[in-house]
Amino acid sequence: MYAIVNIAGQQFKVVKDQHIFVHRLQGDEGASIEFDNVLLVDNGGKISVGAPAVKGAKVSAKIVSHLKGDKVIVFKKKRRKGYKKKNGHRQSFTKIQIESITL
């Protein structure tokens, strides 16, 4: 059984006991959260597609940890002009574990 769920503006294909990294979510580590914007559910070959969401379907998850991703370096340069600009960024992520998918 799997589901496609919209979490923080992104769509993820999730399975029970799967760990995924999503954009930073509000909540403490160890807290349980529910996502009710489920777009598709496959229950042993029986597919339910929502318009836009499947009614009554929920995905519950547990927040495992909050962390930061790898550093991304943004470097801009214009040749022969003396223009150089260096900037860095680290995205904040939340690691969640999918606990159950209910219809």
C-alpha cells in the first residue's frame, strides 16, 4: 500500500515505515502529525484517485529530527569587469517517518 501525499507544497510517494526529508515543518521531535491532502492511494492494486484529494484518506507521520542540508555555493562572475559575488545557503529540512496510511 502506498499513497501520494502533498506535504508543504511538494508531492511525495510514501509507504509505511519510510523515512523522507521534507521542507521544515512546525513541531517538536517525536511529535505526531497528520496529512489529509492525499492525492492518490493504492491499496493492493485498487487505486483511489482524488479530485483533488481522496476523501477520508489520511497519512500519519512522526517527526524524527530537524536538520540542515548540504551547503550550496552560489558564485557569480563577469569576466573582465572585476565583478565577483559569492553566496552560500543551507536548506532546513525535517526528517519524518510514515507511521500509517488510512482510507
